[in-house]
Amino acid sequence: SFQTLLQSSGLSQDGFYYVNTNSYLFTSLADKLVGEPTDADLEQYVADNGIYAVKHILLKTTDKDVTDDADNVTMTADEFNAQQKALAEDLLSQLQASDDMEALFDQLMNEYSEDGRDSDGSLAAPNGYVAGPNDMIPEFEEASMALKPGELSDIVETSAGYHIILRLPLDLDQFRSQLIGDKMEQQSNQWLAEYGVKT
């Protein structure tokens, strides 16, 4: 089993021990220098880095007329986009009137959202997105950041179409190793600068 592991990872036995020894030493050093981040540390980290989590319902718009198989125009782009906006407004009204908005959001998202469906028709990101600055279209990001966890946006128009956005709470634990790694990198860079190390 060990030899199979080495072959699949492209490492010699010496390389395997080298990589894992360094990983162990890095983890031990991080424990001493950084310690275990508190929830407050993690909250500050995600706030400082503009990290947020959202789900959305996307109804795509187009700048081309809709045609049938014989290339006959069945609907102009303006008519199609107006239809999409009317649907978005209807979905938003349903969500705003719901006693269980989050459950209804998932149901409507699975039924209507056109955001990157897989070949079997399922949504590519059914659990939503964790994003940071400039990861999303500016209008989408601005609307997302204006919401608190559990809040629903109005209709947000972007170049992709009409969005209804639900802000989600973040699982802070997923950023624990990232925060430790960032602090270790800052410490390392400080040492390099202080001691005049050239690379």
C-alpha cells in the first residue's frame, strides 16, 4: 500500500519523508507562533478580507432575438428579457411572502435558476458560493455585501441577467488553516526583511 501511495504521488520514499517532515515542522511552528485562532479572530479575518457566502437565483437575459429551429424569430430580445424580469418579480414576491423563505428559496432555485447547470440538469453550486473581493460581477458583489446573513436582496440586474440573492452565514472553521497560513507568511516575510535574506 505504501509503495502504491508513493507511485500515485510521484514521490520517492525520501521525498515522502521530506514533505511530511516539513509539514509536521510547519504545523508545530504555527502552533507555537500563531496558536489556535478564536472565533473573534476568524470573524475579523473574513471581515478584513471581504469574504461572504451567498446563494442566488439567476434568470439569464440575452441581447439576441429568440428563434426556432427554422431561424424564425419567435420573440425579440426585449420581449424575452421582459418575460424574465416578470418571472424574477414573481419569484421575489413568493419569497417575501413565505413563512419559510430559505426552504422556498432552495426549491425555486432548483426549479428556475439558470446558473451553470451540470449535464444532468442539477445546479453546479447548490450550496452557494463563498466569494471575496472581485470574485463576482460588481453589481452582484455590491448587493451581496449590503445584506446580512439570512437576508434576501431585491432583483439585482447584471450583464448575466436578473438575480435574487440570499446571503448565507459563513462556516468560520473553513478559514482556520487559511488564517494560520497567512499569519505564518507574514511572520516569514518579516524575518526575511529583518535579516536581509535575498532569494
